[in-house]
Amino acid sequence: MKSYIGSFGYQFRLVEFMIRSSLAVSLGIIAYVTFYGVFW
């Protein structure tokens, strides 16, 4: 049971990391497009 909870926590951290990385990538793309639009 404890190992099952541990694996579930690992999957939850993995999903949280994926969500944060996708948010960071989308924010970076928005910042890049804004930067590119301002200077061109």
C-alpha cells in the first residue's frame, strides 16, 4: 500500500512538472513573440 501511494505521488509530481514546463514554454513563446513584435 505504501509503495502504491509512493508511485502515485511520483506520477503526480511528474504531471505537475509537465504542467509547469508547458506553462513556462507557452509564457516563453508569448514573451518571444512580444519581444520580436516590438523590435520589428
